[in-house]
Amino acid sequence: MYKQLKEVEVTVQGEPVASYPQNYQTGQGQPPFVGSPWNTGLFDCHLDQTNAVMTAFCPCVTFGQIAEVLDEGEITCPLGSFIYLLMMPAICSQWIMGSKYRTKLRNKYGLVEAPYQDVASHILCSCCSLCQEFRELKSRGLDPNLGWNGIIAQQQAMKYGNERLSQPPPPQVMSK
């Protein structure tokens, strides 16, 4: 009446839902969607129209401003702009510098590499990429329009501004 059950070995193929692709596990890549999202999208140029127009006509200036902030003043805006400007017509490789600084920005703030890879973003739409990077820095309190020295001055004013307001002004004397 009772039948003996045979043990059957079942092999399950595939990978668990929460795991990363195999090439990541072997160290040949990075997991998808690692990092926090950008504050604005790649094609949200309309959110800062002044910067969008400036970048459309002079992308080298926007790049210089971004480079100065990310390099904390080591590269000035005019020097960054000049380097970008030289790469534009000469060898059409401004995307190399643009993608390098986009990667630097992403790594500094732990941002996801989306919607495209950094290189692809700068090859396909360098102006949109520069505008997004500009807006990201600005939303984090680092307005590239001010330059690095302006940002430092603004931060110091915010830090010490309250102390100065609570102190009375120095004595003043009228002279003849």
C-alpha cells in the first residue's frame, strides 16, 4: 500500500532576487544603481534658465565654474574654461574632461551614475550634463557662480555672521 518515495535532486538555476550580477561578484564591475539620486534630472535645464542659456552659448565657462568648485580652487574658472575651450574645436574631445569631472562630482556626493554613464552623458548631451552638474552643486550650497573664494567667504559669513551681529559696533570718533 505504501509506496516508497525516491529522493529527487532538484537544481535551481538563476540567482536570488537580492543579489548582484555575476560580473560584480567577481570584481569586474559595479552593482547597478549604487548611490543616491541627483537632485534634478539630466534634462531639467529649464529649472535654471540663466545657466541653460549660458551653457548653450559658452559651455566652457560653465565647465570652468564646475571645475573650480570641485577642485576647491586649485583650477580657476578661467583656466578650466580655457582647457575646455581648447579641447572643443581642436580634437572634439571636451567630453573627456566633462565626464572626468562628472565622475568626480558623483563620487564626492555618492550619486548614482544615471540615466547614462558619465562618458555617454557628455558625448550625447554635454550641455545638459554640465547644467545638471551646475544645479547639483548649487543645490548643495556650492554656487559655482560665486567661484571657490566666494563660496568660502559665504560659508565664513554664515558661520561668523551671528557673532558679529551680537557685538556692538566699535567706538567711532569724529575728526576735524
